[in-house]
Amino acid sequence: MEPFSNPPLRRLSRRRRGFAVLSLAAVCLAGCQTSKPDVKTTRPEETSAEHPRVNLTRGVTYAALPTGPTEGVDLLDVDLSSGARVVVAAEGIRRVDGDIVGASILPSEWLERRKAVGAVNGGYFGREHKDVKEIIGLLVQNGRVRHTAPPLTGHGSATLAAGQYVRSAFGLFSDGTPSIVWAATDPANPQSVLQYDTPTPRRAGDGVPWRIDSAVGCGPMLIHGGQIVVTDRKERLSNEGARPRTFLAYDGAPGHPQHLLIGIASALTFTDLAQFLADYFPKTHGARAQAAMCLDGGSSTQMSVRDASGVQSPRDTGVTVPTSIVVTAGNPG
């Protein structure tokens, strides 16, 4: 994890403030780029200066909300009963020089390829091989594990015991229902994905089958079972300070999510982001946040949306990514 600095974003007018920052500091987690990309910012036309929301398609709204004088979050708020569909996008998965890689493109290009209304970056990535990048962490497509993620072993520290640990993953069942859990592939059966009640299980076999259709691994967990947890240290993903974050969260009763939030933050700590999400759902939807986690952050944090005027990018750093979370419109009628 090497620190780097992002260039300044163009400051937006007060009417359109949200994800506007004068300067950002970021820490590179596994897979982030350490270059200083040219950050481009264009925004959808907002319907209200005080509470900006844009309807992108039935059941999907975009919002830019301030979290400080020059910081904010950009959100895609998806009503899961609307027919809008969320997809874990990855293409061209193959092995190159011992690495499992995928086609690496900008979130805005993922949006165009999938004819989507919104897209953010996905999981961690590593080495670059021309136009593809190494995938790090769990990847499942159509029920098939494309990249394994067995439990890892930590050596421990003064405040963290040595032992096995697993990381957070975002998954979608075949009917489109989202799920956020701690997950790993079974060392005895790499095509079996197990979910865990904790990021630090005593044994790999403590997990139970997670019969997911598609999934991408990342982390850390921010909210679990309706409670703020923030397991960055237990997942060995410590990334202190206010940094750019990409995140996912949903509300609803356990096993029955109602609204899925996909977003980016200009500069928040893990704890502050978890609190923002815990406050957002009751205020906006009258329900408690049930689960939340982070995707890759730092210079990877990007979002593009499609509004009535075309494709807009609240944040585009120029960093290409091999996985993306995209939102597509539901079928008419």
C-alpha cells in the first residue's frame, strides 16, 4: 500500500456542489494505480440545488450530496423492485504469464459496452499486461468461479492475532438479488464459494455455501447485519484517513434487500462512510442499512452515468479497470 496524491478536481459552483474537491490524498490498496491521472469531471443536470436528484431510468436515481465544504458523495440509488438490473461486468478472462486477467477499460466504457445507465469501478487489480490487468480477489460469472480467493493467513501483530482471514465480496443471485458477505473459495473445491459470519474464521470449513451467480471480492465490510462493523484491519486492508472510496450498500430485511446504493466518495474515512450510509437509508427510504462494503478506492474510484444529455462522469481519473459494477435499465413495461 503506497501513498500517492491525486490532482485537484475542478471546483463546481455552489449550486452543483457534491463530489468537488480542491485536493485529495489517497492510499493505494492492492491493485490501485500509483500514477497521477488527469481527473475529468462532468455532471448530470440536477433537479434541485439543495437536494440534487436525477432520474436516470425507472427506479434508478443519481444524487450528489455534500459531506463537507468541498467534499461529497455521488450516488446511484436503485429500487430493486423496479426491474433495473445490477451486473458484475468482466470480459476476456484468461491466464497470461501465470495471472488471471481481464479486459481493462474505463467505467465510462463499461457503461457504453453494457448499454447501462451507471457504472463504477469494481474489485482490486494487479499487474498490467498490455490492455488487460490481473484480477485480485474473488470473481464469479454465471455461477462459475473465474478467479479463486481461498482463505488467507495473517502473521498477526500487537493488536491482531495471527490466523486465517477472508475478505468481503459483493454478489448477485440469479434473480438479481444482491448480497454482501465475507467469502472465500473452498480450498478443497475451488468451484465452491463459502460465506462466513466473521472475517477471521477459525477454520476454512467454518463457512457455508454461498450459491451466488456472480460476485466480485474486495473490502472492507462497513455494515453487517444492520450494524456498523468496519473490518479493515481484520481483512488486512487498513487504509486510514479520508480517502476516495467506492462502495455498495443495501437496506431491507435480511435476505430481502429493497434499495441498493452504489457510490463514490471524494474523501471519507471508512468509519465516516459507514456512518453516512447508516444515516442515509432511514432518512431516504425509512429503513435501516443492512449491509455495506467498499470496492477498490484511491485513483480507481470512478463513476459514469447516462442522463438525458448523454454520458457524464462525476469522476473519471483515466484508470482502466478489469471489473465494474454497472446498472442497466429494466425491460419496458
